[in-house]
Amino acid sequence: QVQLVESGGGLVQAGGSLRLSCAASGRTFSGFVMGWFRQAPGKEREFVAGITWSGGSTYYQVSVKGRFTISRDNAENTVSLQMNSLKPEDTAVYYCAAQLGNKLTNRADYWGQGTQVTVSS
């Protein structure tokens, strides 16, 4: 079992920045991809960004590409999401997730509890 705990959410004005962090309880995650989903009120949960644990390959939802950056710290077992140039449409609950393989899907093996990100206009 792996426990994921998100932190770093909050309220920010449009154009501002936030950095989310996901701390994982496991010590090794070789073969896993980790990253972030988000769910806004009245909308389906959508993929945001992912990173392979071993190789560090990254991929992004097109709407955040160029604004968000996902990174990992293998020694600390953490995954971070740096969010810049935030827009009101980025407002959502952000969930950390982990899945065996090379892609994150809505069938991820592990999920965090979520952290609220609110971007005011």
C-alpha cells in the first residue's frame, strides 16, 4: 500500500503562482508514473500532468502546457506541480495519483485526498 498526501493548495489571484506537493509513503516507485488530476465543480475529473518515477519523462494536459511544470524528488519520495500564470478555470480540487506503467489514467492505483486550488478573477 502507498499513501499519498497533497499540500500547497490555496487561494491566489489570476496570474499568480502556487506549488503543490505530493508526499508518498513508499521508498521506491520504479515502474510507476505519478502526477496530478483535478476536478472542478460540475466537471469530470481530468488529467493534468504526469511524470515517470524512474526516467523523469513528463506529459501534460494541453490546457496547462507551458504554465505548469511537474517534477519529482526521488530521495524525498515527493512529486511537485509548479503552477504559474494561473487562470480562474484552473480552480479545482487537485489530486495526486500513482499508477504502475507509463501513463496515468482514471484507473490509477493510488490517490491522495486532494487539495483545493482557487484562482480569483
